[in-house]
Amino acid sequence: MAEGTKDDPWVLRTPPGSSEYSMYREGDELVCQVGSTRLTYQARAVDDLHSWLRAQGDWVPLGAADEQKTAAAGTVEAWGRSEENPVGGWYGTRKGYRGRFGMYLPPLLEELGLAELTHDARNNRIRAV
């Protein structure tokens, strides 16, 4: 398994398997490189999301959405921007690119052995292991 550093990033695929991207930890941030687009999330999102999924106790829909779009209630995406999560709002740190939490974080949890994902063409879900 990759170390999750800039020199040895995790190489991941979106849940449907349609796109490849890389992610690595840099200080207190996770850097997600999708083609030429760079998104950043608070690194604590991994542990916080895993804890939340464990508390849910079952499958949770991903609900990935861009920052400008409303996230469906009860999804990973909605939780990743909710005022009720441990950081009180967005885990994404780059304004204009804070969304897609439900697309890019779950595959990392799967890679780290913290969660199980479905890999269908649409409407994927995640649960803690």
C-alpha cells in the first residue's frame, strides 16, 4: 500500500470506477488531485467520517455533489458540510472546491481498510468495517 505522501500518494478510483485520482496527506490537509484540479480536505476527515459511519451502523448513501449544489440529506456529502459534524461545517478547505467529499473521501477509507463501498454505476453507498 502507498504511504500517502506527496512522493507516494494513494492512487484511487471513484466508487463507480470511472475516474482515477491521487490523494496524499500534507500536514493537516489531504490533497486530492483529480486531473489538473486540486481539492483539499481537512485530514481529520478520515477519522471523523469513520466514527460517524460506525455510529450510523449500516449503509449510507454517498450523495456526492459540487459545492454549489445542495447535498441530499442523510448522505456522506451532507454530513461533510453540515454544521453538526465535528468541525462545524465544510471539511473541504479550498473555496469553490469544497464539495465532492462524498466522491473522493470514501475510496480512501476503503483503501485504508476502514470502510466498505459499493461500486455500482450510480447511487453508491458506504459502511464502516
